[in-house]
Amino acid sequence: MEQRVIRYSEAFKRQVVEELESGRYRSIGEVRRKYGIKGGDTVPTWLRKYGREHLLPKVVRVERMGERDRIEGLEQRVRQLEKALAEANLDKVLSEAYFELACEEFGITDVEGFKKNADRRLFAKDMQGGTRRG
């Protein structure tokens, strides 16, 4: 079975590219069907050669060996730390709620005053314990 090679003119190639870039066709497949272009790489090649793709800003990323693995590992670590932080915040909220319930149970109405007084007492106790050790 002999394959026929079809040659397209420069004007035709540029016309197809212009029609694609103007949005007349939604996809390369659609323009291929309309014009009966058989090769799957034909139109993309024309786009690279004649299209405006080269005018679009491109980001080039240079990575060293193993850098991608390192980045993925760091991203995973960030996710773990975010989860741990969320759990710690939840524990803090629950502890504050339990503390307020305990104060209510013991009839303490000035919760903030109680906290300040407790902080002073704990600090003083800590300082006494620190001097005994030294």
C-alpha cells in the first residue's frame, strides 16, 4: 500500500494557523477535519512555525538533580505542619472552653482576673523553683 505525501502551500498553512489563532475553530482536530489534514503533527508543527506562540511569555525552570524530590518532600512537610497547627489550635480552643466551664462550675465570674492572678502565682512558683535548683 503506497502512502501519498500531500504538500501544502505556505499561504494555506498560514491561513490555517490564522484561523486557529483567531478562534474560528475550537481545536486542532476541528480544523484538521474541515480541511482533511491527515497528519496528527502537521497542524501543531505549523502553529510552532507560523503562529504567535513564540510571542507568549514563557517561564523556564531550571532544576538540579533531586531538586524536584526535595521540593515535594518540603511540600509534604508543610502539609504535615499545617495539620499539626490546626490540631494545636483546636486543642487550644477546647482547653479554653473547658477552663471557662470549670470557672463557671466553681463560681468564678472574673475569668480574666483569675487568669492574671494564676499567671503571677505560677511565675512566682517557677522563680522559687529556679533559685532552689541553682
